[in-house]
Amino acid sequence: MNTFEFNKIAGAVLAGALIIMVINEVATLAIHPTYPETNAYAIDTGNVGASEIASNAVAAGPSLGILMADADIEKGAKVFRKCGACHTVEEGGANKIGPNLHGVLNRDKGAVDGFAYSNQLVDKGGAWGYDDLDVFLKKPSTYIKGTKMAFAGIKKASERADLIAYLRSLGKEDVPLPPAE
């Protein structure tokens, strides 16, 4: 194939894309789409309360208390490698993309000085308890709609328990474990 053939093919592809874009713009101008001011169906996206968290956790498998009783801090440190790109854990450590997590257990949500949290996290309020951390680490965007944390989550409950045990070992070992029920 010579250069002239290639130019004809490339021109045809570009002309086709241009025609599609022009048709789309003409259709938009002709129809003038309007959107309703409110949704036709209200969808409840309310925040999950602590009692709901506990009841959902029991229904999904072993309770967090049972998992925490068997949690391995060393395995949790390995799981934390997924978090280490965005978070530090050293006492007084700097914030990265995410806040420093030293002593996160029982710390108020959105309480690290010098870090710009999402408004949704600050509005959620309260302290980071075991159940809160478990649900947040499972899928952050489900726990707090609009969170800045772009992390898919940790699906395995045992890995989350190991990670929470590791975070507990960082300055908050005096916080009693949840009951193993």
C-alpha cells in the first residue's frame, strides 16, 4: 500500500467522525433537551448508622469482634501497603494524598490538622470506631457518598480485620476490641 492509499483511508475515517459530530450537534440544537428540576423518584442515600453497620456485618458472616480476635498485625502491615501510597502511619508523619493514620482509631473524623477533608466526611462526624473503619474500608464510596478517597476497598473481611488490628497497634492499643459474638 502506498502513501496515497493510506491518506485516503485516514481521510475517510476522519470525515466519518466529523459527520457524526456534526449530526450530534444539529440534533441537540433541534431538540433542545430539558431536564426536570427534581428527580421523579426519590432515592434514599442516607448515611448508615452504627447499629445498622453492626447488624449488616453479622448478616454477612463472622462478626468483626470474632475477626478482630484472630487478626494478625503482621498481615495487616502487608495489607497496609495498598494504603501506603496515599497515607503515612508514623507518629507526627506528614499528610500525603490522604491524612496521616497514626492513632486513627477513636479519633474524630476529619480531625487531622492541615488536611482538607471532603465536606461529606466532616458532616458525617463522630469518631472512627471498629465498625466504622470496617465498613469504610470495605468500600469508601458507599460509606460516605462524595468522599475524596478514590479507593475501591478491601473485599475480604479478614484482610480488613488485619488492617484494623495494624492501625490499632499504632498508638491505640488501649481501645478495647469489639465483643466476639
